[in-house]
Amino acid sequence: MKILVLNGPNLNMLGIREPGIYGDRSYAALEAFVQNACQELGVECEIHQSNHEGVLVDLIQGAYGRMDAIVINPAAYTHTSVAILDALKAVSLPAVEVHLSDVNAREAFRHLSYAGMACVKTFAGFGFDGYRMAVEYLLENHSV
């Protein structure tokens, strides 16, 4: 199985940005965690982070015909991006949404997820472990 792992805006600031919410581990630590989890599970992964909505849309579109599934943490674009929703729907790949924090326990505007409307599952509030849970879910439910 080949999984595209996408991370949205400000995730490159992990360890610096609001550590009380997002933890004190860096984005490099997140990448290493995801790589290790995928390797342990026998999954190929490609990991990207962008602060730019169009880049994320391009990466989603580029997964078509190349990847088997998507794990996405759209970050702030969760609550604003119809473009990401439409891209996920267009490629018709099973996608799982991940959030480090429990977005439903935070501000009301964070409760709406456009990307989540195109995802088969969401894991929120599990920190880095949410990514592993997403990959395990895809393996169990959408393996090729």
C-alpha cells in the first residue's frame, strides 16, 4: 500500500507553536514518527507539508493513479478549504483526516471540517499516534 501523508499550514512550526496544544516535538520528529510507523506496518509513504492551499490541492491531484490512500492533516484549511474538499472528492482515494489536538473540544469554528466531508474516518486528539491509527485503519479497511 502506498499512502500520501499531507500536512497543512503551520505544522512546520511544531515544537514552537502553542506547545500546550500541539506538544513540544518538532515537525521533523513527526515525519520520523510517520516514516517509522509506516515501515513497521509495511506501507510505503510519501510525506509533504505546505502552508499553501494550492500546493496541497496539487499534491492531492498528483496522488491519482500513484497512491492507494491519503492521510491528511489539513490544519487551518480544515475549516476553510472547499478546494481541498473538492480535490479529495475528485481523486476518489480513501482518505483519513488527522488532527493532533481534539478540534471538537476547541473553539466552535474548529468544529466544521470541509476536508472531513471527503474522508472515511477522522482521528483527532491523539497527537502523533493519530497518524499511526490512520494508517492502521486504512490497512484494515481499504487495503489494496
